[in-house]
Amino acid sequence: MAGSEQFDLHMSDADALMWNVEKDPTLRSTVVTLLTFDRSPDWDALVERVDRGSRLIPRLRQRVVTPLLRAGPPYWSADPHFDLSYHLRRVRAPQPANFECVLEIARNAAMAGFDRARPLWEYTVVDGLEGGRSAFVIKVHHSMTDGVGGMKLLMMLFDLEREPAAPGPCDELEDLPVFEPLDLVRRSLDDRRRQTFDIVRRGLVNAFGAARAAVRDPQGAVREAARVARSLASFLAPATAPGSPIMGARSLARRLGTLDVPLDDLKRAAKAAGGSLNDAFVTAVVGGLERYHDRHGFAPDNLRMVMPINVRGETATLGGNHFTPARFLVPLQIADPAERMHTLGQLSRAVRDEPAVALTDTLAMVLNQLPTAATTTFFGAMLKGSDFVTSNVPGSPFPLYVAGAELERLYPFGPLSGTAANIMLLSHCDTCCIGINTDAVAVPDTGDFVKSIEAGFGEVLTLG
């Protein structure tokens, strides 16, 4: 059971930064996941299941409240008028009732902002698809949780068999606190004082440690200080323009695409080249981007990729995000996929070891002290000069059911966050479900883009 101890009442500074920069709508952090099922779920059973889930997962009944004058980070406050029927909806698939119809519903969800006065999630059940099948379009705000935490929360809504035993009694609805903006000022100031004291304390400990290290090895201490400074400068450096000569536009229009890739085949390809599953995934995406640019008569040497680095520990809360968005240049002109995988794997691992990764929350706290407009401009400059995002989230290795319907596929569509495309992998049983979210102005020919990415995967799979 996900008790309140697994959900902080206030946003972390990193989550607050993600929330505040949505002053620029191109930086919205909307995550949409499209799930397909072999049949329509029993509606009454589904409503009961989601209602039960909202009682087990406090975040589903909380909305965001910001302290007056932004005295501190936003808080998660109980929605006193929570209305499940707003968040869980059912529609009939429009003709011709195929997968493309569902993609269009998901696309519209990805483009629409949230009602910030309500909890930040929406489920839409799409009934009447070809062959009696159905789909879910799940829309959540990224500030609620990250990909790994989201999968753990989603698992609480699923069964391991089509007709499970009746669930046990559900605890009474937890008495969640309700906050008002003015009431939060004192609480926020107290939290900020404790946080500042903790940072100063850790800074002094680090300073004493650095001083002792400097005495023992002065040259090594200077080198380490320079390494940290270079890492921070690289992390915060604005990217003046995208690297792609053809994917430079930024808009609110979206187009979605999907791919299915056999999980075992991708693992074999990774093993054959001495890489990880993520290495094989990124190699395929980069190869696809090279093909897409080649279709248009361009051959850029590098593109700037954003890759979330998971920093979630075993004791981390389910709510909130535990990742750092790393940006780095990736080479496009490496013809051999095995060599490309080796190079990209080395780059990814080097980025994970950057000192700035451990300083994400501190940097976010500093940025949050700036006026919202300044923070948005600065953070936007960091991201809008990036070309694409890749993200890989492990899913369930075994079949899942909800209200009598079996889950067939689940395609994740991560936020663009100022880039031109987000290509995300979420595994389910023996399939890698690839969700491709593109800026429709930067990538007007989505079909060609998806075919290029598909060809990139085909090339990598030959290694296995």
C-alpha cells in the first residue's frame, strides 16, 4: 500500500522548477501513456478500482498550491471537492475505430494543458475499437512522479490475472491536509530555513573534507575543484540553437507515432556489441535521426540529446521525480552500429558520473529564487537548443489485467520540454513499446521520421 509516508507534502526544488517554467507552454511537462487492451474493461469494476487506487495513492487526490509571493516550493494540498468523474472518463471510438483514432485522442491530450485547480491526472477509456478491443489514454503531469515511480503507481491499478479474487477491505480515506497560499508562507519559510541550514552544514563538512584533501594532495584537490566547476558550467550552459538544420522550429503542435521492437532481440544485439539495453536503444534512435537528416539532404556531425539520469534510491518516495536531465552532444556520422553503440555507451556513462548530477536539487533551489520570468528564460535556453530526448523505463515482465481486460501494449509519450522530439521506450512482457512524440512544426513529416527510427532499430537488431 502506498501510504502518505511515500509522498512528500511539498515539491522538491527540481519539481518546483519543472512546475514554474510552464509559464512558457512549450516547456510543459505533460506525460501521456497509451494502453491497449484485448477487450473493454468492466466499467463498474474499473471505476471501483480507480476509486480504490485514489485512496491508496494520496497524490491522486491532491492539487498544487503555491505559497503567497512564492515564499517556498509549491505544496500538495487535498482537493476538498475531488470529483472522480472528471478524472476518469469514457468515450466511444470514432469511425473507423482503429489505432489511429486512439493516437489522435492521445495527441489532443498531449497538447492540452491541465486544470491547475485539480489533481494533475486524467484517464480516458476508449471503447468500441476494432475486434472489440479498447484503449486507455492516461495523462499525468511529470511533477507527480517520474517514469520509474509512475510504473510502480500504475501497477497498483492492475491485477495479475483476468478474474482475480475480490480485494480486501480498503482503508478509510486518509485525512489529507488542505493548504491555503497564505497559510503556507510560514511553513515555507520554516522549511527553507531548515534546508538552508542543511546546505550550509553539508557545505562546511565538504569544505573541511576538501581542506584535508588539499593538505594531503593539493594538486589533486585543485584538479577536482576544476572538474566540478567544468561540470557545473557544462550543465548550466545555454544552448544557443539546436544542432539540427531541419528540426529548429518550436511550437505547441504535436504528432505521435509508435513502434514495437522485440525485447529479447534488442537485448541480444546489446550483448553482441558489449553494451546495455539502453545503449542499444539510444544507438537505434541516433541511427534513425541520421537517416532522417539524410532523407532531407543534410549530414550534421552532432545533435544535442537530453537523457534523464535516474538517481532514484531504494528509499526514495514514489511521489516526485528522482532524475537529472543531462544534455550532451552525440555523434551522428558513425556508420558501424557496433562502434556507434560503444561510443554512445561511453558518453552516457561519463555523463552519469558528472559532479553536477549530484547537485541538481541545489541548482534548482538557486534557480527557483529568481523571478519566474527569469527562471523560465534561463531554463528554456538550456532546453530549446537541444534536439531530442531519449528515455528508457522498465515495465512489467508478466501479463497484467484491469477489470477483466488484458494489457497488450503501453506506449509512453514523454514531454518535449523545448526539444523537437522525445523517443521513449517502455517494455511490457516481451515487447519494447516505443512512443515517439514530435513537434509537428519541427518534424512536419512524422511518418518519415517514424520510418527512419524504425530503420535505426532494424540496423541495431542485425547485430544480434
